[in-house]
Amino acid sequence: MLTQFFRAAALATAFGGASALADTHSFPPVSLSPGDSLSSITLTGAPANNWRSISISMDWTSGPGDPYSEEAQIFFTDTAASGGAIPAQTVYYGFGRTFTNGQPNGFPIQLVLAFDLDRVFPGGDLVLSGQQLYPGSSANWTNIMVTLSTDGPTPVTPPSATDLGTLCGTDDVVVSNVVLGATAPQWYTFTLDSTLSNATGYYLDIDTEGSASGDTFMALYAANGDLLYWDDDGGTGLLSQLSFGSNAPIREPAGVPASGPAPARQPYDGRNGPLAPGTYYLGLCRYSAATFNLLGRDFSFTTNATGANPTVQLTFRKNLPACAGAACNPADVATEGSSQPFVDGPDGFITGTDFDVFVQAFFQEVRRPEPSGPFIADLTDGDGTGGPDGFITGSDFDYFIVKFFEGCP
């Protein structure tokens, strides 16, 4: 077993190293035994500094419930998990990461990961929270070593990609007739304005179902080049699939073969964990010796396939808030007939559903998305011209009534 010093040196080398001028700080090794809900441990005493990136390694062994190492997920925050979840007021420094060298099995492994923090950590106490994503499973995380660095984000050049814009609303986004070449993946970029998680109820499922043929492979990257998730055969047969956000209810879309044991597809159950708002890049290629840099921060992703180039279909399935600008006036707060009125947003019409949802949201102080989004009923700052002020008052109710009876153009 490496000493703490040599483990730190090995991590720095594996992750591209820190510049000669960068400060680093390693916390003493700790252990955690997480189950399928979050448990936490506090790492104390980081000196005051502008910490911008982090690396972590740990020895992972399986526990009860058939866990896989690829299902180990971590959060770095300022607040410990409570009751298996992180409180709404938490400041996130690293949101829901899985280890990019995790495996779809329960064999012992040393997991490693490095990434830029979501925001600068000023020092002090840092909370590490972890869980195993598979329901009913648990694992042993030992010799957890966490190292901070003042190295900033490494500049990378994103690949040339088809821009799908901001994903919103509930309609599928379907990219048809995608021809997969022999060596280079097809790249797509998209933006999320909402957090995908159990707490918000939002989800995003990405698959290649409906493809006439092909053995596909996909990998999701953050905008800074971090490899976040990848999948080979999570879909039906040899097709690939990723599933983020809410794990209930499990989605069974019409026209898609049912989930089940291989070669059937895995369920759409959010098994890849949450996704934070931001811009992402998805690489889609043929599977044949697909390679990528597990430890670096770049978009190196290639394949080496032979034979005919297959034509496939790429689909993004989602239940996100309505697209910005869809509201016909501020009183348009809900989608008519929605079974999830506090999840769905405006629909371009003023109906009784908007009235019912507003009244409930007004008296119950409902946010969209929960738990930390803006109040649905916060429509005006009190001057009657619109624009939220962070509070729910009688002015919001009066303003809603005026706009409700104005209707849509």
C-alpha cells in the first residue's frame, strides 16, 4: 500500500500534475461505508486559499446488495447529508460525480478521480458525501485520500459539435440518420438550466433506441473536458443508454422495448445520478476498441471500427420545465392537464389549471424546481409591473388576478 506521500505524488502524476507554482493540501485518509442514500464525513482544517480543483482516490470493495464500483458517487459540499439527502441550503463544490475508472462489477478496485471544483473553495471544513446508486446496495470505501489544488481549470478546446441548444419541455429531441464513421465520434452539445435529481423530479434519458442496426458507444463530458459518464450496452442489445435525474417512477416510453435482463435494455431510472445546470458534450461512436482519457481533462475520444458505417438514431427523453419564453403572460404558470403541475411550467395558455396551481403555490410557498428554485407565486416586487423580488406577498396575488383576466393574446 502506498504511503500518503507517494499516493499524493501518484495522484498528481495521474491527473496531469499541478503546476510548479500551485499550492496543494492533502487531508488525512478517511473511510466511509455508504449505502444507497448519502452518508457524509467532514474533512477538517484546509488552510485558507483559493482552492480550484480536487483529486480523490480510495480503495473500493463491495458490500451487501450487489454494488458495482461504477455506481459509487460523491459530492463535495459545505453541509453534511441529513436523512440520506443533502439540505437545500448546501453550497456545492463538486456535484454528484462518479469515478471514471469505475467498473460494472463488484471486484475490488482503487477508484480515482480529479476535476475542477464547481466554485472556489476558500478553505476550512469540506464535507465528502457518498452513496452507491443501486437500490439496496452498500460498499466499503477505505483509504480515501482527498487533495486540493490551487490549479485552475485547464483550458481545453471543445470539439466541433451539433448544438442542440437548451433542453427544456417534455417533448423528445430526436436526431435521425446519424452516420457513425470508423474513427471519430459524432459530437453534440446541449445546455441544462435545471438540476436533474430526485429532489427536483426532473430527468434526462439519452439512448440510441430505434436504430436499425449498430453497436453504439456514448460518453458525456463537461464543458471543461471532464469525462463524466460513459455507456456501451445499457440499451437494447448492443445499443447505448444514459439515464440521469429522478429514479421514480421508472420510465417505460411507448415504442421502446421493455427493460429487463440483458440483452434487454436497462431501465430509465436515473442510475447515472444527478446532473447540475451547465453545458455538456455528448460523443457518440461505433463500439470497437473505443478509447478515451479516463484521468485527463480533455475530449480525447476515438474508436477503431471496421465494416460498413451504421446509421443510428439518437434520442433525448426528458420532463424539464417549459422552454423560456413559452409563457404568454406572468399568470401562465402551469401546463394544462399536467399530472405534475409543480414540475411542469407554462404552456402558452391561461386556463383554470393556472389559477389552481397559483393558489396552491401561493399558500404552500412552492418553488420550481424544488427545493431551492424561485417561488412559483413570486410574480412582482410590489410595483405592479412584474418581476419577482424573492418574497410572496399580497401584491403577487393581486398581480396574478389582473394578468389572469387579461388572458393570452
